[in-house]
Amino acid sequence: MSYSVGQVARITGVTVRTLHHYDGIGLLTPGGRSHAGHRRYDDADLDRLQQILFYRELGFPLEEVAVLLDDPRADPRAHLRRQHGLLTGRIERLRRMAAAVETAMEAHRMGIRLTPEEKFEVFGDFDPDAHAREAEERWGTTDAYRQSRRRTTAWTKDDWKDATVRFDAIHRRMADLLVAGTAADSGAAADVAEEHRRFISDRYYTCDPAMHAALGEMYVADERFTATYEAIEPGLAVYMRDAMRANAERGGRG
């Protein structure tokens, strides 16, 4: 079975112009032509296009993509192994960024007194100060905001790194429960939610069960929070909200 350039564009979401460009530079030359001379793509061509799109998504320039795909020593399994390694690295980077985002948003305004180099070491290329103005506008008059700012202003680089690692570990335990199929309103999930609540209370601001449940609602309502948790594990934002709600309903016991 073969496909026209228009059909391939509809199937893959790649524009006709891009497909023509790929053909023009020899990156994706269709395997056949119609009687009228029009491009016809077969299943092998679509497989190659899938590989191209994968590497492009990871930021590889077209020249490097061509080298990777045309390596005579590579076989489909080699490509899969390479892709698995690249994806694993990207997931780990997103996981670390998600933990940094969560730490920043929980604190609202972090009052970090670190050098740019130290902030990069703790947070990577995420800049928590970028959220400071919005945080002050939204929560600046609240006791939680003021309490969090008082607590974190004097934190050192190691304090921030420790908080990030510990918070990340809590999120990972919740994600593991989600992956295992554990119900969000189970005792196990509520226990991790309670650990999450206590961490916030111990490190940032007093967070009672009702406030914690409201925070969980924001994880789903605010797309930035949602993206943070989805980067850790798909479906985690809703799962967190439900677990935090269940923990509040039982009074925050744990």
C-alpha cells in the first residue's frame, strides 16, 4: 500500500511543504511515483518519517538525523536502544525540572539568596524568580505566603537542594502508586498525601488538611501545576488531587 504526499501529511501532521523539503535534501525520498510522477510513500517511508520526527522532537538538526538514520551499522533494535536512552535522559531532566517548579510554586516567593551559578546548580535552567511577581500578586497578603518567605529567605544552596530531593521523592512514591494501580482514595495513597502535607507544613507554611485539599484542586485547575505533575507521570495531577482530598476527608491522619 502506498500513500500520496497529502495523505501522509494528514496522517502524520507534517506539512506537505516539509515533506517536499525532506525529499529535496534526501532525508526522506518516497519509495515510488505514480504514473503522473507524483510522490508515493510506502510503509517503510512512514517508518523512516517516524524516526525523523522522533529525533527532531529531541532537538537533533536534520543533518545529524540523516547521519543517525543512514548509519550502515545501525539496525531497528539499535535505533530503539538509542531512542530509549535519549528518552530516559529527557524524562529524568523533566523530572528534576518538575521538582524545581513544584518547590518554587509551593514557596510562592522563594526569596532565594543564591548566586546565579548556585541557582543553576539547584534548579537547572528553570528560574524560580520568574514566578516571584505573580506569586506576590496572588498570595502576598496571605499568612502562608509571609510564613513561607520568612522560612526560606535564609536558606542556603544545600537547604534548597535538600528540599528539592525530598519533595521529589514524595512525588515519586505517589507516582509509583499510580503506576501500580493503587486507588487514589486508598490508605496508601492518603498516607503519601499526608507526608506531602507535612512536608509543606514543616518546610514552607502551615498547611492544614483543608488547605492541602484546596492545593490539590489547584494542581488540576492550573495548567502549569498540571504540567509539572504530568511530566513526572501521566495522570499524576488528578491522582494527587484525589489522594489529597481523601487524606483531608480522613482528617489528615497518617
